[in-house]
Amino acid sequence: MLSVSATSVLLMIYFIVKNAKLTKKIDEIAHNCSLTSVYNRRFFLELAKVQFARSLRTGMDSYFIVFDLDNYKEISDKYGQFAADYALTEIAARVKNAIRPYDIIGRYTGEGFIILMTDIAEVDKMNVVSATERILKSICETPIEYEGKKMYASACFGISPATIVQDMGEAIKYAEKAHSAAKKNKQDPIVFHEKAAGA
């Protein structure tokens, strides 16, 4: 039979573990999008700011990728809002599986996301475009199944080098411009902002 002191220690351990789990849950709620489980916009930008500063200091290439589910409205109109939200959740999961563990992804707008690839020497224009093509393939190639229905998603991507400019907001604007160009040009769903790269 446990002594009073041993019981007290066990109770203390129980409450410490419970408190740690609660703290972790609170952090997840504060940092993550409740629908897609990727980082919310605010926390993504906080992390990106740190990574951006490191990239400037080390001279490592880094890239912002802005993309969205560009047929979100069509899915919503045809299958309903719950189906469209499920499609966003599925896309977020697919993209998380398609990127490297040290890349960061956040929900940027209603149906839009943002990725920062950084701090790795092998990340250059050719490789980041290839990585984006893999992400696009993971989104579009396999239909999303929801309540017995198959939904096909489409997405457009804008890519910009992050460290060409000294201001992170400016770098993201370049990616947004490239994304807008991709949405207008359905021939090429991936646009790299060449001007930002000094081309």
C-alpha cells in the first residue's frame, strides 16, 4: 500500500503531466488553424520572420510559395460548404506530407496557404520549382473522396526568393504577385517571380 508521501508524489506527477498536456493543447489552439491543423497566419509569420532573418545572416537561399485551392467555390457550390472545408483539410494534409519536415506551412487566406522553404543549401530555383510541382501533383492527381463523392482539386502557385530583398513583407508580396499571375494564366499553374530574382 502506498504511503501518504508516495501518493502525494504520484498526484503531483499526474497534475504536472495533465498540465503539460493542457499547455500543449492551448499552444496548438493558439498556433494552428482549427480547420486544417497547419499554422495559422499569425504564427506562421512569426516563425517565418525568424527563419527569414537566419537566411539573411547565413546567405542560404529561401523561398516563399503562395498557393490556393482555386476551385474552392465550385466545390462549395456543387458539393456544399462542408465538402469544400473537407477539401481544404485534405489538401493541407497532402501538402504537409509532400514538403520537408523543416519547411513551414500556414493557412494564409480563406482557401489559401503559404510555405517557406529555407536554410537548406540544396534549395535553389530549380529544386524549389520541382518541389512545387510535386506539391501540385499531390493536390490534383488523386481525387478527394467525401461522403461517397469524388472531388477534383486544382491549385495555382506563386514562388518568390525570400532573401533577394531585405524585407520579408516585400518578399511575400512578390510571391503573391506570382500567384496572381498563375491564376490568370491557366496554362501554367506555377509562376516564379523572376524580377525578384534579378532576372
